[in-house]
Amino acid sequence: MGLLAFFLVTLFIYYWFPVRVGLKTFLLILIMVSGWLSIFEIVSILEARPWVAAPLLLIIGLIVWKWRRDRNRQEKSV
């Protein structure tokens, strides 16, 4: 879980804080490496506890559904 948290924190810093180009490149490398390793961590968590996948997929599906619904409403209003 620490690797996943590290990935999310570095992603947040990369997008929301103004940092210099050298540091931004370093953060991008850290994001790519920790993001790749976080995929394996998420898969291992889901293999150890398969009952966790259903609520997680439900939340992701709800977010995607609301995002697409809002996008369609904006397109229809224009």
C-alpha cells in the first residue's frame, strides 16, 4: 500500500505544483516506475482478497458512468 500511496502523492505533486523542469522529469520517472509496480500491488491485493474487487469495480463504474453522463449533457446543451 505504501507504493500505491507514493505513486498517488508524486502524481499529485507533478500535476498541481509548479516545479522546475529537472525536478519534473525526475518526478515523471518516479511516477512511471511506481505506477508500474503499483499495478502488481493492486493485482496481488485483489488475488489475496477477491471480495474487495466487487465494491472497487462498482465505484469505478459509477465514476465512469457519471463522467460520461455529464459529458453527454454538455454536448447536447451546446
